[in-house]
Amino acid sequence: MEFVKKSAPHLRRPNANVVRMMRDVAIALMPLTIFAIWQHGLNALWILLVSVVSMVATEYIYYQIIDRLNGETFKLNNKSFTVYNFSVVVSGLIYGLTLPDEIPLVVVAIGGAIGVFLAKLIFGGMGQNIFNIAAFARVFVVLAFGGVLVYSNHIDADLGATALGVLNQDMLDGSVRDGYSYWAMFSGIGLPGSLGETSALLILVGGLYLFMRKSFDVYVPLTYIGTVFVLSLAVMFTQDVGFWYPMTHLLSGGLIFGAIFMATDPITIPTNRPSRIYFAFGLGVITFVIRLFGNLPEGVVFAILIMNMFVPALDYHKWAKSKFTVKSVSIFSVIVIITVILTAVGVHYAG
Amino acid sequence: MISKARKVADYKQLTKELPTLRYVDPERVYINLQSDRCQTYTLDVKENDRVQLGQIIGERDGGFFKQPIYATVSGTVEGTTKKTHPSGIEVECVIIRNDYKDEYHSTITDRPENVIENMTKAEMVDVIRQTATVGLGGSGFPSYIKLDTDKKIHTVVINAVECEPYLSSDYRLIKDSPEEIFRGLKYIMQAVDAKKGVIAVKKTKTELIEVLERELTRFENLNIEIAKLADYYPQGWENETFKNALGIKIPPGTLPMEYGVLGFNVSTTSAIYEALKHNLPITKRHLTVNGDAINFPQNIRVRVGTCVKDLIKLSDGYSEDAKDIDFVIGGPMMGTSLDTDDVIVTPTTTSVLVFKSQDFHEEPCVRCGSCVYSCPVEIQPVNIMNAIKRNDKKALENLEVNKCIECGLCAYVCTSKIHLTDYMRKGKKLLG
């Protein structure tokens, strides 16, 4: 028996570890995965398998090579073995769920491998990446293969379904909802769109699970979705369109999916609560602006990548505080009000 | 996990209802001549001198204060030796062989209640100084300096929160002798002329509240309140206690006296009672022996100067299946780990904890923010860690690492099991 000198504290929180947190996200994605396979058949199964396997394999091979270069002997379960912590599995699953159902598998594999390599591994692996891996891979697929492959499907393949496409052409066209009841848009049954993004209901179930397990920061999706909702409400009131307008913004496209599963990836968001709320607010504004004025019908993944770049600024030690102060709340409220007014005015002139 | 997490499992059920074992007659006691606050000393006795309980045998010098050294048993001086102080440093100790007679020195006399009632503040402070009463919550800060404040004090708070897990010595003290605490509080209120007294205790400790409330009926003429505080860590941190018991926020870097409040630990209160009532220095204290690598967790009433080795023997030794042990003096969140059990019990030793040594598997930081959400002083441990890694002193200043009280909560809650508290210490050192 020996005395081992340690520094305080001598206890650690039970049931708190990275593996559990990442595994929780994977579990929260399960209803969506099953729904995607049920709705789209074997296609979906293959896409999800390929997206997960391509990411996991890339990371595994990368660390095998790194260990080899560092003079380790080959072992199946190598020194830098990282698959156990589920982080790459979760990235792969989220990436797969954002894809349209008739995308060629080779595109899925290339997107996954490039995504995990460029967005994660060369930055130094888990905890070091600047960009959300799934969003990066997804954007890579859109930009590299979008013109040839994704859009040629008979279902409008870009993240959002038809509704957003129509909205993007003519932002106040009430016909977007034709044929889809609120229930269809909420449950996702029979709705065209990406594998895992159509069913708001199941996404919210996953979110509820994550909330109860405290495995994500619930303020981020709340602020994100709330911002989009408030901005579309502003448009609704100034343009005199019906309540279908904000509801369409909420329920279509990847908003809820992105807000709950991608914008909450703790590695690529700020660490302070106020900064997280500013971050989510920025996400909402950029998403809404891209949806209304941009060339693409969908803005969620782009918004996430853009706001990822602002994380160091939001966390900067000169101004980032861990609690809201009177000053920060007042500045933030002024910014929110200005944004709402600017959006309403912008829609008036652009529409 | 990504949330404010301030509940720390308290493990007190292991010992809190156990009766207090008495172990007040060790064969030898070792009285430290130095301490972490006092480097130099004078020793007035030599080998084979006979000393009595409560006799002054020397004086420690802590720079801005001097502290008499007392014999805690009657017996013969056997010379000096080196022993480990609970703070981890090696100190010179005088050995006294116990003659088991407990002969009190002539200065140890009872003061009748009416004499105490007529004592002035200066007289009381003098008694506290003479008896070397210090803060027994662990700080070891001389109590007379606190009492001798020239600020107007309106409230005295007795801190009975004991928020560190595993410890139950204060708990046992209140259960065993609640009257001493009330009397101690009364004396303190008299000394600083405070109008109000508050005993702060966790609201989950219903047994204690019962005992205190029963005792309170005997002191109804005093304006004493029992504040029931929420059960989280670090509720026992003085500023947190004041905030929740009185609603007074004390900014870091300022002293509570400036806001008219004064806080004392329960054990200190009981020591102040002993000092004023019996003119007795601290010779005994309540101590908890606990942890998962000790065979019989116990509460022990122990003589100051006892060697901890004896107490381990009394608790049936270390458990056989413990390979390596983490031997801690003080609480598990803030206590010091030592590499030997040849330690002496000083007045401020609240507990001896023995844990099976665990190596926590550290993962890369996932920036979940739990440390930021949980920090009681509202700094950002994760960003401080990153600033230390890139040696950015400007950032450390802006992130106010010096506000850190080293409560250990950031490392406790960390999802990746990173030892953030160590980084905080490093950060303070970097700033100098």
C-alpha cells in the first residue's frame, strides 16, 4: 500500500463523462433514424451506414497512421483509439440525416471522409475543431456535388423541402403549404425532404431526451428557434400574411434539426451562457436572412458554419462574462429590436 | 451535464449518526511549535520538565500576531521531534508524555456568568488572544483579530453549514453540545455589540435544526435566528453563507466586517465559549475519520496533538483491498493530500479522509461549459485553462483568475474529468 499525493478536489462527479454525453446524442437520434428508414426504405439505411462508416473509418485510419508515425506498433485498438467516445459516430449520424434520400452513396462517402478530415482531424481531433463537422460535410456535399447530383432528384433535395424553395422564389407566396397539413409538417409523415429533418415531432422527442439528460444546452435551440420565429412574426405583421408564414419557417427545412442537434455541439459553440445566447441569436438572424434574401432556399448549415467562426470573438476575455449584466442585457435588447425593425423594413423593400 | 451542477453527493450518512467516540488520552501528544502561518517560535520548557494541562510552554510568531503554545495534557516533556503538519509541511514538535492525570494549570479557572456579562470588548479579545483561539473551520486565522474589528457589527453569523462531503465533525459537535454554541454566540455578540445572531445550517439537516430550535427556546431573550440554507456546494463558503442567510453580497477582495457582519465556524464558537467560560485553550476537538479505504468510519473527540496514526489504528486500519490510498486532511473538495499518516492533530484538523486512489480518465475538453455555469465566483475555468496553455497573462488578468477560491467545484463537475482547479492554481502563480 502506498500513499499517493493528489491535489484537491479528491472527488469527481459521478455519471458525467464525454462518452455518456456523446452516446446520449446518438440515442436521441435513434427515433429519427428509424423514422428515416421507415419512410425512405433501404436507401436511407445505406446512406446512414455509409455516412457513419466513412467518418469513423477516416478517423480510425488517420489515428492509426499518426500512431505509426509516432513509432507505435500496430494494434487493432491503438493508442489514440477514439471511436469509443461516440463523437465521430454522432457526427456521421447527423451528417447522414441531413442528406436527401437519393444521393449516390459514393458522394456520401466522399463528403463524410473529407468532412471529418478537414473539419476535425487536421485541427487536432475531438475538442479542437472550429467548425461543426456534420455541417461542414453537408456544405461540402452541397457545394461540390450539388449542381450535378443533389438537385437532380425528383424530390427537392436541398435541406428544406419544397415549401422553402417556393418561399425563396416568392417570399410571401401562400401556396407553399398546398397539400401539406400542419400535422404532416409536424410529424413529417409523407413530407419530402432530407432523411432526418422532416419530423419535427421526433426531433423534439430527441431534444427532450437530451434536455432531461442535461446533455445539451437547451438555451441554444430555444434562442435559435425563437429568433427565427420572432423575425418571421415581424414579417407576418408588416406584410399582412397569415399565421402559416411563421409556422412554415419553423416546421420546414432543417431549422429544428439544426437547432437541436447541430447548433448545440458544445465543441463549436461558446462556453459562457450569454455568449451562447448571442451565438444562437446570430444563427437565427443569418438563417432567416439566407432564407429570405439568399440564393439558396436553406440557411441552417451555412448559418452554423458562419457563427462557428465568431465563437472566439464571442468568448473573448475582454468582454465575455459568465453572467448577464445590466449593461449586456440592455445592449443585446437594443440589437434585437434593431434587427427586428431592419428585417421588417428589408422585406418591405425587397418584397 | 451541460448545466449548473452544484450538488455534491455528501456521503455523510456513513458517519453522521454514529456516536462520538472518545479518544482523549493518547500516550504522547505532539504539540507543533511551527505552523503554516508561523515559522519562528520560542520554547520555554526543556526535557523532563513537568507540564500541566493548559500551561503555556512557548510562543509561535506569525509576523502580525503572536500565539501562545499550550500543553494539551499534563505530563513530562520528552524533547522535540519532527512531525508532519496537516498543511503538509514538516514542523518541529514538542513531545509530552501523558500522565493521565489531567491536572489543570492554575490559570484554568471558571468565570461565573455575571463576570462575563460585565467584561468589556478589550478584555474578551485579550482572553481570546491569550488562549490562542483560531478559526477552526480550517483557516486557522486568529479569532481575536476578527473580534477586535473597529467596524460596527450588526450581525454575527455562525457557520454550521459544513458543506464538504464526508465531514460530520461539526454535525456531531452541534448534536453533542448545542448549548456551548449558543453561549459562544452570546459572548461574541456581547463582545462586538451585535444586535442579531444567525446560525446558518443546511435545510436538509433536519435533525440539527430540531436540536438547534429546541435549544433556541432557552435563549429566547437573545435575537438569534436559525437560517436554513439550500443544500449545495460551496454553501459553507463564508460569502455564500452571508449571501443566502442575510442577503448581503460581499464582493471578492473585501472583508465582511466592512458590511457589518462577522462569521464564525461552529467549532470556533464552541472554542470561544471554552476560552471565555473556562479560560481554556483548545485541547480537544471533534474529528471525522472517513473515506472508502478505512475500515471503520468514526467521529472521534480527540486530544489536540494526537498522532493520526493512532486514530487510524482506532478505526481498524486501512481496508485490505486498497492498493494505493489518497490520504487527505480536511474535506475531499479542498483538503490536502499527504504522503504519510505520521501527522499531528492540530486545532484546525476537521477530518482525516482515506480514499482508494483513483486515476480519473481525462478526455479532451469538449467545452461543455459546466465549469463556467457552476463556478461560485463566476469566472470561466475553461477559458482560464486555455489562457494558461498559451501563457497569456493579459487574458488571465481579464478572466480574473485571482477571484478563484479553489473550492474544487470546476474539477468536480468537469465532463472530461480535467483537473481544472490545478489550472486555476497555476494561473494564480503565473500572475504572481
